[in-house]
Amino acid sequence: MDIVLAFLFGLAVGLIAHYALPGRAARGTALLPAVGAVVGGAVWTLMTWTGATTLDPWIWLLSAIVPAIVVVPLGVVLTRIRAAHDARERERLKLV
């Protein structure tokens, strides 16, 4: 049941990253929170498979830190990719 907290940690990190990073209009509102939740749950699962318990502080720290390490660069990269794609489409459609 504690894995739900890991999902919530990841979701919160993704939500904060979505609103903190520039270009949020170019990303889906739920994309970064969903990725953060999945990463948080995956880290928790991997930690339990390695033998960590809820009494181990590393399981709590990593389930909150690793989503931030993944989500923030992902948000930056996706925003750049979308901006480049939009620019190419404007060129192709001769809207510039």
C-alpha cells in the first residue's frame, strides 16, 4: 500500500515541473505528472525487489528524487522538440 505514496511523490514532482518549466502550453498537462508517477512507482518497485523495506530511508528518498531527475530534462527536451516541429510546420505551410 505504501507504493501509492511513491506514485503520489512522482505525480507531485511532475506537476511542479510542468508548471515550473517554460513552454507548458507545448506539452500536455498530464504528461509530466504521469511520467513522474510511473517513475516513482517503478523506483519503489525496484527498491523492494532489491530487498528494501519501508523502514529504509533510501526507498523514500529515491522515490522522490529519481522522478525529478527524469521529469525535468524530459520536459525541457519535449518543449524543444515541439518548438522545432512547430517551426518546421510553419515553414512547410508557408505561414512564416
